[in-house]
Amino acid sequence: MSFLNQFQQHSWQGMTDRIYNKNETDVEMALAKQGIRDLDDFCALVSPAATPYLELMAQKSHDLTRKRFGNTTQLYIPLYLSNECHNICTYCGFSVDNKIKRLTLNHEQIMAEVEEIKSHGFEHLLLVTGEANRTVGVDYLSQVCDWLRPHFSSISLEVQALEQEDYEQLINHGLNSVMIYQETYHQTNYQQYHPKGKKRNFEYRLDTPDRLGKAGIHRIGLGALLGLEDWRVDSSFVALHLAYLQRQYWQTKYSISLPRLRPAEGFQSPNVDVSDRDFVQLITAYRIYNENVEISLSTRENQQFRDQLLKLGITTMSAGSKTDPGGYTMNDKTLEQFEIDDDRTPKEVAAMIKAQGFEPVWKDWDTIL
Amino acid sequence: MKTDSLTIGDREFTSRLFLGTGKFGSNQLMHDAVVAANSELVTVALRRVHLQEQKDDVIAHLDIPNVKLLPNTSGVRTAKEAVLSAQLARESLQTNLLKLEIHPDPRYLLPDPIETLKATEILAKEDFIILPYINADPVLCKRLEDVGAAAVMPLGAPIGTNQGLQTKAMLEIIIEQSNVPVVVDAGIGAPSHAAEAMEMGADAVLVNTAIAIAGDPVAMSEAFKLATISGRMAFHARIGAKNKQAQASSPLTAFLTQA
């Protein structure tokens, strides 16, 4: 039994119809509902029928977020360890068919990055690599966790899908959270975006959060890329996935990311346009659907937009990010995964958070946990 | 009014309003709210503070005369993890007061009764003054008392929900039976809820979300202070019984007094 069983009871077309058949009454019912909201409520909230209710959704999302998370925003920073990758992902700068310089950081380079990152006050770190098992496999990652554990309160990982025992090993080395985005839940089109490499295996990726749950990870990050397929449909599958996981692995915490595709090497524009308005509808729908899920915002979004989103349901933000290995000390832009769109320093982002009446939280975990 | 102090372990408190320190829009606001509440005991999540460093900003803002820190173990999932973080808390914050919070469920943050009982038993032997956060379960409260809890902290409703005393029927039994102070924790969303708990005979209340996310946290903090005091006064003054109907006549027994 895994999410795959449940996923197979749904079809892309069926989910599409479910969303596009919703009317204003469905939206009003979803908004007025007391207690637990279900998948149909979520479908109503992301449907075109909900667009006239955007301000109301935003206010509700704001109130729910404050109640659960208070007037605070958590900060984290990504550390890109390597851009080596054997996959082709048609939207990603690290794709194996891109003729770019490849680099995997060694101990000395990593510790230089750590020193720079720590000088800004970060305690929550997200490690990122491409998929290259010989150079950045589980043993390399375990080693890196050992090096970083004394310096950070929380270590997260955004790398290839792994086996349950790999996750267990990494947890023993101090890992406490893993981001694993399905990219799209459109199984047929998934193959076109991922024509080569281990990542081609849709079902293996789909069941990765199950393996993480079984391994006893503290936190799992879910998400679909915005810009590949219809975001209303993809996000409804994320909602389905989340509800399944929360029932199954009730001791795990969940977060959702909304990576909107950015220009990258070999990739110019997304298939599907996701407007700022759509983006706001999606964040608020996730929040109203689930009061407890963390919602994370990266520097893929621009500074003005990020400042506005702070009050709409976001709980976690990155700041001062670089998306190339060695980016904090060497900054060679030819190595990067995608272009960032908010290049303020962490200090400037923290000042913006304070100016909006929120406390920037650098530490909300501890290695003893 | 004569002094009405509260003793937990070997500590004495005049104020019966304890504060949580999460969710505030700034550390200064948190500080001002604690001062306005006149609170003498504030709980701090270990996960939020830099235990190894001297200069933690949260702790610095709680350096207020007469205010004691109550470290909490929020984030731990088992008794084993709780014991470890309790020891760390005592060492780095120099206090043996401990709010024991073990919630393996990160969604509703509901406490695990089995792990809490186990950890209380271990930590009581290590001379901690333990205030365990638990569901409003009267039997569990007695069991915790037996193994050395200094107080019990049953919830009024799931933490952070502001729903008020949803567990009222169980809280009444707990208050009636307890030999240690009962601190109603979690779910208190308005000063009227705090007053209600105090009127019922709770020894203290712990409030966080309702103050931290109020439009004016400092004013709300003062409102909670007054509600807690007034609820306590009403408890001492003995509230008259409620009646569903007026008792003007006695149709069935009136004949007894008739000549």
C-alpha cells in the first residue's frame, strides 16, 4: 500500500472536470465550512469559479496563518553542493544535455560556504544537488551532514529520490527534512519533461514520500512545478497527496513549495502561464485547505511580489540565495540552476519582514530533536 | 484580599497568569506583553533559543525582574528525546523548572500520554520541577501526580486554536481530584475563557496565541491579567448556583407548610 494505489483511482481528466465543474456555491461552501475541508473544497478554491473571491480568500488565509504560526516568518538558505547530473529535465539548468561547467564541492569549499552563510545568522540549511550517484551519492551526503551538523539547527535535503534505508542512514547523520517535488502529476507528460535518467521513473518518484515517512523523517516537502501543466490540476493532486501522507505518517510535518519556473540554461519560457493572481489563489487555497502545513517561498519570485506574499499564507522564506555550487564564495553564474529574482541580502530581507510587523525566525529546531 | 499565592515545587508565584512566548511579531512586543501581564512564569521553546550561545535574543528580552523561565521541550516525540532536552535546558538555562511537552503529532500538537508519563517518572527522580502538558484526562493526571509531577497542565482545546474550554467536563474532574496545582494550558482564546477556568478552580492559566496575535498584544495581555485575577476572586467568593427556572413556588411540597 502506497500513494500510488490511491493515485491510480484518479485520472488527470477526472480531476480536471472536478475542478472546472465547480461553481460559486461550491466556493462559498468551501469558504464558510467549519472544520475539516476535503479535496472537493480544495478543487473549488483553485477553480476559476473562485477568482472573484480572491480578497476574501487572502484575508482568511492571513488569519489562519497568524493563528497557527503567529506573526513570524522563518528563514532558510539553500546550499548547492553540486550541479553534476545524469538526468535530462527539460526545464532545469543542471540538465545533462546542457554544456555547462560541472562542479561538486569538496570539504574545504563547503566549509568556506558555511562560514559565509553562518555570518548572516542562518540556522536552517537546505542542501541541493543534481542526480549523480557516483559523486553525490548517499555516502557523500552523509559525510556532508556530519560536517554541517555542528553548525546548523536544521538540515534539509533536495536531491534525487532515494531508498528508505538511504534516508534512514542520512537521518542518523543529522538530516531532518527532505523536499521531493513530483514536478507534475500528469504521468504521460512527465515522461516528456524527463526523457533520460533515473528520474524518468514517475512511480518511483511518486512513492518517495512514502519511503521517507517509513524512514521516520521529521518533515517532508511536497510541490508541483508551476509552468509545466495546468496548475489547478497539479495542485489538486498535491492536496490529495498531502491528505494521504498526513493520515499515513502522522508523526511527520509537511511543507509545500510553489516553484514557478524561471529562465534557466537551455530553457526560456514555461508551457503554461501562471500569473501573480493565480499564484495568490494557489497559496491561499493551500492554506484554507490545510491550516497546519508550512508554505515556503523561494527567491524564484521577485522582491516586490515576495514582500506582498508575506501576509498571505507564507510561513518560510529563503533569503540571499545562490543557486550555483560555491555561489556564496566564488559566485560563478555559469554554474547556476536558475536565475534568482530577489537579490537582497539576508539582512535586507529580515528588515523587510520586521517592517511588516513580523519577527524573522532564524532558529526553530535543534539538533537534539 | 489576603495573599493568595501559588506554589509549584519550591517556587512561589503571586500571578496566576503564565505566558507563552511564541508567535509575537517582535521580541520587544513579547517583552512588553509579559510586563503588562504581570506574569512571573514564561515558557520558552528550547528549539527557538541558541542554547550554546550567551547572546540569545529571545532570552535577553525575557530578562525581567520576578520573571522565571519555564523551558519547554516542544518538538520532541519520545520520552527519550524529552529527557535529553530537559537535561540540556537545565544546564544551559540554569533552572530545573520544566514544561514537559511531548507531541509526536506535529499537526495538532496533541500530547502523547504514554511518553509523557514515562518521561515524568524519569525526570522527577532527577529533581526537575515538572509541569507536563497533557490532554484533559483525569486518570492520567493522577498517574502523573503519583510519579512526581509538580503540577499538571491539561489542555482546554488543541493548542493555538483559541476555542476555549472544550474539555470543561474533564477539567472539572481534574480540578476536583488533584493534589497538585492545575494549570489550564492551550485553547484559551479570550480573557473570558481565562476567567472561566479560574472560576472553575484552576490554579493558573497559560496563554500565548490569544495574546501574541491580538491586534494590540500589550492591551490584550493586560485584559488577561485582569480576567485571571477576577476569575480567581470569583472562585474565592463562591459563585451562586445556576438555576434554569425561578423557584417561586413549590407545587409538590407546598402542602407541607400549609396549615
